[in-house]
Amino acid sequence: MNFELEKKWRETVTVASKHFGETLDLQTIIYIIGLQELNKGYIQLKKDEKIEVMHIAICTLLEPYGYYEFIGKDDDGWPHFENTEKLPQISDTEQEELIKEAIIDYFNAEVTV
């Protein structure tokens, strides 16, 4: 276990949770990032659109790592990405750590922008 990563993750969750007034889990934070990147305000989403929102988040989070590249928005304003590098074969734990690290970096970049 990467204790430094977990410490930073708990700090990030605490800050994000305070903003929303409830304790957020990993999946909820991914979804929120997707909504932020979609930038549509409040809209009703179907189940498949919610999955797409999470996909937007994952692509956004992994873009700085070179796995995806933003290629533009479609006519409805939905962002699209191209897979630029194959994701490595990693364990579920390593995958979660990568996503947590990417979320921490995302929140740090958003705060400094």
C-alpha cells in the first residue's frame, strides 16, 4: 500500500466532500469530474449517458499520463477522446491507485488554475 498516496487521497476526498456536504466515494468523484468536463449544467441523464460521463472523466484523468488525447466535442457538446497508448495490464489495486493519483492531480490542477 502506498501510504503517501492514501494520505493525499483522504485529503482530496475530505475537500471534495466538504464542497458537496456528504462523504464521497471514488465512483462518485469520477462521476462529478465527468459532469465538470461535460460542462452542461444540470441535465437529466439516462443510464447509458451516466456511463459516458464516467468515461469522459476517466479519459480526462488519464490524458496527462498519455493514454488519451482530447479530439474535440460533437455537435451536442460531448467531449471525445482517442486512445493514444494501450493501458498496461495492472491489478485492480494498481488501477485504483492510478485513478486516485490522477484524481489528486486533477484537483490540484483545478485549484491552481
